[in-house]
Amino acid sequence: MSAPILLIDDDRQLLRATAQTLELADFSVTPFASAAEALPQLDLNFAGVVVSDIRMPGMDGLQLFERIRALDAEIPVILITGHGDIPTAVKAIQDGVYDFIAKPFPAERLIQCVRRAVERRSLVLENRRLREAARQAEDDIPLIGQTPAMDRLRQTLRQIADTDVDVLVTGETGSGKEVVARLLHGWSRRAKGNFVALNCGALPEQVIESELFGHEPGAFTGAQKKRIGRIEHSSGGTLFLDELESMPLSTQIQMLRVLEMREVTPLGTNEVRPVDIRIVAAAKVDLSDPGQRKAFREDLYYRLNVVSILIPPLRERREDIPLLFSYFAERAAQRFQRAAPALSGDILRHLREHDWPGNVRELSHFAERAVLGMVSPAATAAASSQATGAGSLPEQLDRLEAEIIRDALSAHGGNVQQTLVALGIPRKTFYDKLQRHGIVRREFVARE
């Protein structure tokens, strides 16, 4: 369904002609002969744009804008002006009006302006929806997602969390395997016990055995004190073994006995100690595939693979990416004491088109950079243009000019005077270029 356009003009003949122009461009237009008639149609959920003449009896276009700004400052208002009203309209843009169009104007000028404004309003409402969804998803954090794959994953985890079965989690780097393990622990009756994590690929072979099984004093050179191993320390709780495929073969043999007997023998002693553990193991490769499993023992794989969980990569659930970005940005904003960035068109395109090989971890870092102002709108726009093709020379030059203007606005926090000095162009030329490229200066204004 096309976005609603509220069109206001006391000149009924011009009102009909303008409405017809917009309707032919597939907009849903509701015409009004006065501003007072249009106001009741607006609320915080209004998904469209207001197009209004400035000079009208009763409430004029500027007064209407002030009323709309008090209701929702992010509803785009486009003013239609006579030649004598242009200075007033320029001042109105500085106060927050989306754009102005001087009479007489070509139909295409109005249509393009309205299209940009509709896109802007759509992004505003999407940002609000994502922020609200992120707040409502607190119970599922950080397994945020509204796709069927994430619904099934959450349902599976809740079903098996309290069953004490060992679990094998498979997923790409950064997909959230430890998150899954912690949720299984936290949602189970073992939550009061220890959650103990060990990355099998981070320790050399001569150290991992001591870390897992513990040792007595004098068990080997340098073993001066008794050490409780990770397995024993996790008794009553959950042991998470990450990068399982990297576990040394000798340790695999010992782990097989632990899984079968639920007991451990520390280095340097013959004492056998029973342990009450649940193991959640994670691997970056498919251990069921002999080609990927390589030196990993098949019997250990089958012993651990009581329940298998596959975490889908971000590229297979793209609908969740903006929601996750919103959550990570809000979290980073609190940590860095900054304002969370709006989801601009360039960022949204980057979120949708990037493959995210680092998955959730990469997305989280991208959100942090966005909060810190280290994500250039030009960079994301350039990435999008590369994905869609370079285009003709004029199109490439237009993109470059827009990127330079955005970079200058970003560098100077949206300050017009400083940006003019940096660009070396007159004020009128600057505002003309903003309109031409659909750049909204307010998006670059530094927030306290």
C-alpha cells in the first residue's frame, strides 16, 4: 500500500491538480482545503508526508508545521511557496521543515521530493519499531530474532534446557555458540551451579589436560599447588567446550571416559572423583562429515551428539539483522554514553547487502563503530553502489559529490557554517545540493 500524503491548499483548483499529479505517481492522496481539517489525521504512527501551501487563511503552512512538530517532529513537512516566501521557507528548513518547493514547479520535482520524504518517514518508523522490539526482546537477548529459524531455535533450547542431555552446537564463527550454551545453563535447574567454559583451540596440548582434569602438587614440573580442573569445577553445573574440533587426540580419549563414567582422575593421583556435569560442546565444522572431522574421534562425536543444534548464520536470516543492529547500538550507546544512531538509508542498505561473515560478533562491532561515529555514510553508500554496479559517469560523480557533502556534514556535526567553509561553496549552492541529493542536514547534527 502506498504511503499516505496529506495535501493542503486553499486554492481548490490547484489542490485538485496537485492531488492528481501525486496520484498518477502512485501516492495515496487525501486533499484538504485548510490546515485545521488535516491536523486530526496526524498521530505518532502516521506513515506518510504532509505537503502544504504556506499562504492560507486561518492557520497558514508555518503554523501547521509548528503544530505538527509539537506532535511528532519527525513527520516530514514539505512547503509549497510563492517566490516572495522563499527566504521564509529557507528559515523553516533550518527549523526542521523537510523541504520547500517554489511555484511554479515541474511535477517531477514534487514527486521526487515526496518520494524522498516518504523514504525518510519509513526509516523513522522502522527505527522506532526496532527499538521497541529490542526492548521487548529482553528475555531472549541475545537470541534476538523474529525469523522462523530463531523461533525454532528458542523453542528447542527451552525444550531441552532442563533435560540434562549433552548438547553439540554447530555454527560459524561469531554466530553465538557460547550464548546458546549459557542459555541452556541459565534455563536449567543447573543454573545455581558453575558455568565453566574452555576453548579447546586456545590451549597447547601439554596444558589442556591439566586445565580439564586438574592436578596434584608435584604431578609435573611446575605443579606446586593442587588445582581443581574445569571438569570438576563444573560439577553440578555446565561445562562448555568450545572449538571441540581442536581438542588433542589424547585428550579426546580421556574425555570419552568422562562422558561414559561421569568421573575424573586428576593428574598425579589414582583417586577417581565422581562428577555431576552436563557438557555443551561447540564446533565450527560439521563433525558428522568425515572430511571436516579429520582427526576427531568418531565415537566421541556420537557420544556428544545426543542433541544437535545448528545456529543459522546471519546471511540466512537477514530479516533479523536490523533488529539486532538496533539492540547492539542501544547497548553500545549506554556503554559509551552516546546517542544511539538512527538507522539511515545507507546503513540499512549495508545491513541488508553485506554478507556478515563474522555473524553476530561482526554486527555487534559494526554497531559500536556506528555509535562512536566511525561509520561513514559515504562508506556504506559506496559499498552499496559497488554491489549494484558503478553506473554511468554522471551517476558516479553525483554519488561522489553526495558522499563528500555527507562526510563534511558528519565531520562538523551538521554545523552549516563550518561545512560551508570546508566545502568552499556558497550557502545557496549548499542548500540546492542538499535538495538534489536528498540529504537531510538534521541527521548529522551532533546530539548531547
